[in-house]
Amino acid sequence: MSLRIVVCVKYVPDATGDRHFADDLTVDRDDVDGLLSELDEYAVEQALQIADEADDAEITVLTVGPEDAKDALRKALSMGADKAVHVEDDDLHGTDVMGTSLVLAKAIEKTGYDLVICGMASTDGVMGVLPAILAERLGVPQVTLLSEVSVEDGVVKGRRDGDAATEQLEASLPAVVSVTDQSGEARYPSFKGIMAAKKKPVESLDLDDLDIDADEVGLEGAWTKVDSAAERPARTAGTIVKDEGEGGKQLAQFLASQKFI
């Protein structure tokens, strides 16, 4: 039986762009270029490596987002994934991690899976909790923050590197795992892969397809919200200390005034 791998990916604002909040205090995704989250590229890479070692495997990439989020799916497909699922619905605007995990769980159940792979966090929200919440919603084991991962005989195994120790972990499939940016450099899509991605299937789903009520997601259904936000202040000129014999004293006074010492 084919090993069914689902990789959750996210279309995020380019970190090098001018990011800011919209009037409703959600991230403004219209005025900045978007791309596949770099941390999710590692998840796609690990899925491809696991599939290469399996006798038979199929990789589905899944995202929740607006029309432009298809660009993230195409990037993953061009890397080598087999097919994609895109959940798009106007009522999803403003959805937080709790609502997103619900949508992903419903879509994963509808798609069918043995192994779900996520990145360690998104590069916009950077919460890092979605894989654990997703595993809870699916009712399966979680093995998170892995720097090495493999699948053999219905068991997923991996290594988690911490500040003080390294752990060897494993769980029976089905399971959810997340991988870190230490798991292996993600491959670049080849020209052949880019051309092939254009012909790979992308299934579109909405909330009705997943039997999710609009009030469970979006801003109204969010468990968290931003109360206020302010633009980062413009960079000001620094303080120059001229050393004419008193430089050390002036530097100490400056650091003390800033409460660095």
C-alpha cells in the first residue's frame, strides 16, 4: 500500500519586503510579495527523501490561503511533490492558528494520510505550535522539531537536538512530525520540475467541502487577536563618542543612560 504523505505549507509575506498590518489589524498580504515559507521547504525536502526510500509513496502538499497561495503549492510541486490541495474561502480571512489547525485537520482527513510533515514554524506568525495542535485534532502521535527523520515498517523515527541533550524519538503511523532547518538543505526546483508542476493536479476546497461553519474560523472565530499595532519608528542617527582622553568615560555614561550597564 502506498505511503500517503501530506506536507502542510504556508504562503507568507516576503520577509525582505515592507510588511505591515491592515486596518483590521491582520497582516496586510496584498501590498507585499509572497512566497513559500522557507521553513516549509525543509518539510517538503524531508517528504521527498522519505518517498525516495519508500517502495511506493505519494506526496500531497496542502495549504490554506488566498488565490496567490497557489504559488506556494507550485513551488512545492516543482520540487517534486505529486499533487496539491488548496483550501480557499473568503470567510477564512483573519483565521488564527486554532482555526487554521481545524481547517488543515479536516482537509487532511478528507485527503487521506499516513504521515503529516510540517515545518517547525511559519516565518510570519512564528508560533511553532500548529503541528502539536494538528496532531491533537487528528488524534495521532506527534514527533516534533526533528533534525533527522525516517520511516520504516510503519514507524516514523527521528532525532531531536536540544540545548543540553539529543533525543531519539519514534511513533507508529499515522503521525504528525515537524522538522527544523537543520534537517537538510532543500533542493532547488529544476527546469524539468518547474514544467512538470504545471500539469500536476491542484484540488480546490472551501469551508462547505470541509463541513466547517464560518463562525469557527476568521476573525470572529479566532481565539487570539491583535489589540494594537504601531509602525516601527524610523532609524535615527547614532551617538558618536569622540575619544579625546575621555572616550571610555563617555561610553560608560551612554551605556548607563540606556540601562545596558
